[in-house]
Amino acid sequence: MIDRVFTAYLAELLKALRWKFTYLGPLLIIAMVGLAPLLYPVAGEGQNPFIFVGVATSTALNLLGLFILISYCAGLVSSEISSGTIRLILTRPLFRHEFVLAKLLAGATYAFTLSAAAAITSWTVALVFGNISGVEYGGEVVHTSGSMVRVYALGFLIALAPQFAFVAYAVMVSTYVRNTGAAVITAIGTWIVVDAVKYPLGIAKYLFGSYVDTPWEVFRSQAEGLTVAWISEKTYWCLGTSAVAAAVFGAVALIGLRRRNFNG
């Protein structure tokens, strides 16, 4: 099974390399972060490049990045269905659950790529135009540059959890909606509606989408000279809701794919 999933995953990567939208996503993230100094200056007296890194990264990934990620993953299965290529794929020695796993891995890889693009760009801008020797308060170094890098790296890893949940969500929608455009609209539209009503309905605490900014809060706090503990209730909820959502969405995607007949 592992060999078949890995082979299918490699095939997904090869297809992604031939798809122009694959490159558009990271380029848009890089452009957004690169233009962020216009709103959040990096250089100059009193400017803190670490604040820029935290704000630029989280803003790019949690706003534009999520739209790009959902749009990309919503087309992973629906494009195969609409073109009819899924019939050929499933005639090979590849089970449907292995097909879904390969799609999820491809989406997770794209999520990591977007995050890496934001991270590399923000730190490059901070390094070139700012002073990242450490966070000072009252003339004393409160947090060293090494400490800030470690906190950022941990936030980066935790932030992947809700992103992977969004991947599973979009892939699930992609298995039920035949047309790629309709799948993208359905996935984004449903997410926007749920995000708008989650607070009036009192369900925000239980939705993984409520915690996309949580992984970056500690880094931004330290950038301002504060000390915040990583072990918090919000971090647990971020990881827990993301894991449960990813598992549920993945299972529902598999159920939907197994019930569909592609021979007609």
C-alpha cells in the first residue's frame, strides 16, 4: 500500500509541476509579503523587523494563502472527474483510499510550499532591510535572534495543522462536486458562510478555522518584548480540532469517492 500511495503521490507532484496555478500561488504569497513593508516598515529608527515577520507571515497565509490553498485542493479530485481521467487511474492497481491519500499528501505539500514561501520571503526582507540581532527593551536584549527563530519555527509547524485540515476539507468538497469551478466556489463559499456565523452560533471554539492565527501569537508577542508560554488551551484546541477535522473530512471524502460510479 505504501509503495502505491507513494507512486501516486509522485504522479501528483509531476502533474502539479505542469500546472501553471501551482506556481501562481507561491508567487502571490511572495508578492504580498514583499509589498508588506509599505504598511509595516522594516527599516528605520524604532522599527522592529520581528514584528514585520510575524504580521507579514500570518497575514499572507491566513488571508490570501487560505483562498489559494482551498482553490488548489478543491480541484485535485474534481478535475480528474470532469476530465474522465479518474477512470483510467482507478483501473490501475490503486485503491480508492490510496487515491485519496495521494491527493491529501499532494495538498499538504502545497500547503507547506505556501508556508515556506511566506517564511523565506519575510525573513529575507527582515534580514536585508532590518536589524534582527534580537528584541530589545529598555536597552537590554529580551529575546535573542536564535530564540526568535526557534519560536517562529515552532509556530510554523503548528500552523500547518489547520492548513492540513483545510486541505482535507477542500479535497472532500472536490470528491462531491464534479466541476472544478463549482468545487472551488462551493469550498470557499461554504467556508466564508461558516466563518461568518460561527460566533453568533457559539461554535467558534470547536472549529479549526478559528485557530489559524493562534500559532503566530507567541512569536508576535515575543517580538514586542513579552514572554508568552507555548502550552496554552488555544494551542491544544488548534491541534485537536485540526486533527479531528482532517480525519473526518478525509473519511467523508473516501466515502464519497467509494460510492461514486465512474463507469457510466
